[in-house]
Amino acid sequence: MSGPYNLKYIHLFVTESSPGAYIVSRNGRMADRVGRADRTLADDLNREAAEGKYRYFWFEYTPSAAAAYSLECTWYHRYHPTDNPEHPNGVLGGDAACQVKGCPTAVLAQARG
């Protein structure tokens, strides 16, 4: 994971057109929100920056949208971000469930499937 960086400088650090996961923060010390980009990480981070709620970000590129979802789930469970009211949703049209051991969302998905 790279960062923290100031959201004003996304263009300097996020240079690949790739899926990925990110963390945004108001103070640069804690994760206030985690998210992912299924296609282009820079586009999603620019949307976060435009909202003006956060000042800093961390990110990691991933090879696929499914891998971005997996990383987003890992960070969600690890950092308990205050601005994520619920567990991240899976990839649209995908069947991947959260892989974090003990995740209640993953247990519910397995019970339905």
C-alpha cells in the first residue's frame, strides 16, 4: 500500500489505468473510508477528492476488480473505517464473497448460495 498522499496530488501518484483499492482520510493518520475502483483507480479517487470530505489517501493497484474487492474487504475489517456504514458490496455480476475469516457477510452469502 502506498501513501498517505494529499488528495490534491492524485495525478502524481496514481499513474496507471488499473483497478485498485484505496483508503481516504481526513487527518492522514486513520482510515475514515475504504473503497475500490473496478476499472480506473484515478477516476474513483478524483470523485472522492471532488466531494471535499477527505484530505489524504493510500492506494494499491490490483490485477482485477475481484482482487480490488478482496483488498477492500481486508482493509474494511482491519481498519474499521467510520464512514463505511456497511460491508462493501461485491463486484457487479461477480460471485466472489468476502474472504476475511469470520465475516458475517460472507457467512450469509454462503448460506444463501
